[in-house]
Amino acid sequence: MSSPLRPYEPRDRGALYDICLRTGDSGADATGSYAEPALLGEVYVGPYLAFEPGLALVLDDGMGAGGYTLGALDTRAFEDRCEREWWPPLRERHPLARHTPGSADAGVVALIHRPARAPDVVVADHPSHLHIDLLPRWQGGGWGRRLIEALLERLAAAGSPGVHLGVGVGNPRAVGFYRHLGFTELHAVGDTLFLGRSTRP
Ligand code: ACO
């Protein structure tokens, strides 16, 4: 079988939104937690496919995409572009106060209206950032490592010295995975750990 790791194609979009939801509860399935199942993907997948499609990689064994990694080369430029082009139409479609306060949907809508910006101390030496999510059938087989390595190669080739990510302390499996791959702690804000590493091996 040829490698299941391939560049993102526009036909993958729905599958990637679905993977985001199915891993959206600290790595576990968040289906059922959201009245609007596409909301999480609108924050954590959509803008990367729209603005950084060349850094989007998927795992596909012929059954459709089952895992992905997404990246942004220059986090500040990406945040600014999202502010100009991605968030305004979403804010119109998802007004604040439509969802029950405290619900999962309300939490994501709040993020759409007040997106988090990476701390300066994090982007200083690690200007790029990434996300990675694999459905359970792809987990534990080395594919997470392969996706990260493929993304780091692309980021290094594009001139990035370092990459960071934000991960919840409630997802110890992912934290252990990143640390095993050489990521170290850069900063912590509330329950979010910012980890980073050089894009070079
Ligand atoms: N502690 C220590 N080492 C670990 C851990 C851990 N918790 N998890 C994996 N490893 C090691 C493996 O043993 C392996 O070691 P080796 O290559 O030296 O033999 C190496 O890390 C790579 O493991 P993979 O099998 O490639 O890991 P996997 O394919 O399961 O990918 C991932 C890890 C991405 C966390 C996956 O399990 C997943 O998608 N989980 C659900 C979604 C999720 O939590 N995503 C992260 C959200 S945070 C964000 O995206 C910024």
C-alpha cells in the first residue's frame, strides 16, 4: 500500500471538521456535546484550510481522511488575517447569547467573538503553530509522529525556526506525545500549556 500520508485536498474539508469534533473533548469524542457540530471545526480547522492549505496534511487509507495536522507559518500574520477575513462572517452567523450560557456551543461562540492570541513570549522564538488530531483507529501506530515530522519539514523549508502549540492540561496523552517528540514548555495560561520546539531535528 502506498503511504496514507498525503496533502490536504478540498474534498477532505467535511471529514476534517468531523475529526475535529470526534477528538474535541481533550482528545475524546465531543459529538453530542455540541448543538452545532461544525462549530469546533470553524475555529480549529476552517481558517487553516482557507489560509494555509499547503501546510495541511491528512492520513487517508482509502476510507477518507482519518487524521490531520494543520499549521500556520507566521502565527501573528495568521491571527491578523483571521481577524480581517475569517471571524467577521462567523460572528454574523453566530451571535453571542444565542446558546445557553455555560454550554459547549456558547464557549466556542465566545472564542469566535474574542479569539485567543498566542502570548508574545511564545511566538518570539516559535512563530509557527500547529494542530493535530487522529481518529482512534489511527492512534498509537506512529502516524502522529510521521505527521508532525512532515509538517516540521515543510515549516523549516519555508524558513520557520520554531513551532508552538497550545494543549489542555486535561489531555495528558497529547502532552506526553509532544514531550516525547522533543517539545518543551514555553508558557502556561490557565489550563493551557504552550509547548514548542525547533523545526529542525
Ligand atoms: N507519553 C509518552 N510518549 C508517548 C505518548 C505519551 N502520552 N503518546 C505517544 N508517545 C510516543 C509513542 O510511544 C511514540 O514513540 P516512538 O516513536 O519513540 O516509538 C511516539 O510518541 C509517537 O506516537 P504516535 O503513535 O505517533 O502517536 P499517535 O499517532 O497516537 O498521535 C496524538 C498522538 C496526536 C495525540 C493522537 O493520539 C491523537 O490524535 N489524539 C486525539 C486528539 C488529540 O489529543 N490531539 C492533540 C490536541 S492538542 C493540539 O492539536 C495542539
